Amino acid sequence: MTPTEFSSLSLPADVLANLDALGYKAMTPVQAGSLPAVLAGQDVKAKAKTGSGKTAAFGIGLLQRLDPRRYQTQVLVLCPTRELADQVSKALRSLARPLANVKILTLCGGTPMGPQLASLEHPPHIVVGTPGRLLKLCRKGSLKLDQVRALVLDEADRMLDMGFLDDITALIAFTPDQRQTLLFSATYPEEILDISRKVQRDPVEITVESVHDDSVIKQLFYETGLREKTGALVALLQHFRPDSCVVFCNRKLQCEELADALRQRGISAVALHGDMEQKDRDRVLVQFANRSVSLLIATDVAARGLDIKELAAVVNYELPHDPEVYIHRIGRTGRAGNEGLALSLFQPSEAARVNAIEELLGKAPTLGNLPAAAERDAPIPAAMRTLCLNAGRRAKLRPGDILGALTASGELTRDHIGKIDIFDTVAYVAVTRQQTGKALAILSATRVKGRKVLARKV
């Protein structure tokens, strides 16, 4: 019996069976370090990169301490973005399958408050959300946190980066003094340590090694001038041709400008940043996740919460000021046993940033030679196209309804259909690029769940 096996913990047989069915074969380092303390009711302060398995690290333990018979909010999970909150909620619902009647509610900004107020008429056991919206609901008296047993600060450093410190402090004041507090952060700036000192009691401290193994993630650095930077990026993309890639910029405007420049060269790219409306963020993330767009140009804050299982590559179009952010960025590739690729562009004036990364890695970075750019920019099309339907969750539409409508005639098969995403009033379905026209024709001539729907290319 090794300490990394879930069966080494005091977990019921049905919980272990569910973990096995979900593919949780062995504990990751952050889970092995955190779970015993979480199960024992202790506070935890964990430093771990994205993809380390921290949601299960707190989720498995807190669900075991939940009392489903008490219809009161017992667990509060704070996340920096709606995307991460949705991701955490989905994971918790999967982990909660062995427990009867556990209500998990996601409460975030960017969505109408009316349905959220209605959902709170019957208090959920677990609330996952963003600080701003949660605080508004608390001040309205709709969200009651006086029975919270456990508070989770997930991606705490990014919540501070987004200016949520005051909201977090105000929210914590609505919770009991006697509670379990779990803090997870990719980095430990002084503000995080200060929060821990104020809200935690003798936390168990866990640090998961954040320097990535070159055998898992191949890291290459390329020196280039400012004017040549976009051309250098195009040359790298044409050489490596990743089918999915996140390109990191430090500024919002640069994301838009770079995405425009790449599209003009025939490269499938979209921008993601904090100034976008929620519906536009949803659309962009759907397109990237379903492989209708190959490149996502994003800021660090905007990219938090991305749930992309197999990201082929990460590019640092601009090096971050903090070397730990570099480690966090490249940790998005090379997951789940896959090999990853991390490419970084830097100017001679940014030598200090390269040196800081070298110091953190404990070895000199590998410098690469830029491949020769093609005389004519070769397009890099995405494999899929996204169709948008004018009906969604409110019309009780399910993914199976859309799949059934598209494949009923036999003209399209399941292999032609990709990811299907259902929102309140719209649905998105990915279709292979060659079959886009046929899929549109089928949807225009077919009823979906007994109703006529309008479909268009995104």
C-alpha cells in the first residue's frame, strides 16, 4: 500500500469506486499532501501550478465532511473567473456522485442575477463563484454564509491580480470565525502570505515542485527584435504547426492587435482578455476548446480557468515580469502524460527576464535558431468549424438532441461532429470543416427536439 493510492485514505468504498470510474488512479503530489489534512479538518496553504489536481485535493475531502441533510451553505469556493468557477463546479459534481442530493450552485458575474436569486431560495450545500457577484448576493441577504464550515480560495494570486482583495475580505466577514480555510495559489506574493496569516489557523503547508521536466515540456527561447517579433512567431507556428496553442501577451490591446495580424496571414486566431463581454468570452473559449480555432491570444488573467486537456504548445510572445508566471504559463502544456512544447520570444533588452527564469529553472535556457519563414505565409486552418444555434438550456436542449438531428439522415456520422456546448439561450456545435455546409443544410431542414432552430457559422 503506497501513500499515493486513494485507498490509503479513510474513504468509503463507493467514493473509491467513483474515483476509479472518473480516472483518478493515484494521488498527485498536491492531493497526497492536502487530502489527509482536509479530511482531518485542518487549514491548508498549498503552492501548486495549474493542472496539479488541486480541485480534487479540496473537493474529495470537503465532500466527505459535508452533511447533505442540512440544507444550508456549508462550503464556499472563491475563483477568479467564471470559466474556472464552471470548471470547479463540474469537477465537484462528478466527485459528489456517491452522495445523495448534494446541491452545488455556481454564482458569477456576467450573468443575470434573477435566476441566481431564484436558485438561492433553496440554499445550496456548496457555492462556487467569483468574489464580486458573491458579495452582492450576500449584501442583498440572498446568500447566507453563517453556516459555512469550509472556505476555499482557489487561484488566490490571480484573484489579487484582478483586484478582488477588498471583496474577498468583505466576503470572509460574512462567514463564521470557526471554519476550515484552504488556500491554493500558483505563486506566493507577500499579499497572499498576509491573507493566510489573517484568515488561517496553523495551516499545513504544501509546496509542489513547479519547475517542469524537459522530458515532458520542451522549452526553447528565441531572440528577436521588436519589429521582427510577429514574423518570428509566424515562422515558429509554420514550423511546429501546433493544432492548439495559447500565445501569451502582457497587455490586452496587444492581444487584439496580434490576433488581427495573424488572421491577415491566414492563421486561425482569436483574442481573449478582461475587457470582453461574457458572451464574447464564452464564444471564444468554445471555439478554442472545440478546435475551431488553433490559436488563443490571451493575457494571464484571461487565460485562468481554461479547461483544455491536450494543449499542444504555449508561446510567450512577451516574457512575463515574474519568472514564476513563466512556470505557470508553460504548465498548461504537457499534461496527462503528453509531451508539451513551450516557445518564448525575447528581445535583447529583456535579458534580465531570461536570467530570472534561468535562476528559477536552475539551468541555462535552450536557445533556438528561428526557422526560415516561408516566402508566402502558409495558412494554418483549424480542423473544425463552429455552428451557433438559437436555442439552448432554457429550451431544454441537450447535446444528444443536436447530435441526433445531425446524424439521423446518415449523411453525417458521429465522427463529423465535435464538442457540443449548451448555454442558456444558444448552443454551439463543432463540425469538421469539410462538412460545415452539409451540417447547416441539415439543421435548416430538420427540427431539433420538435422545434425549428436557426443555425449560423461563427
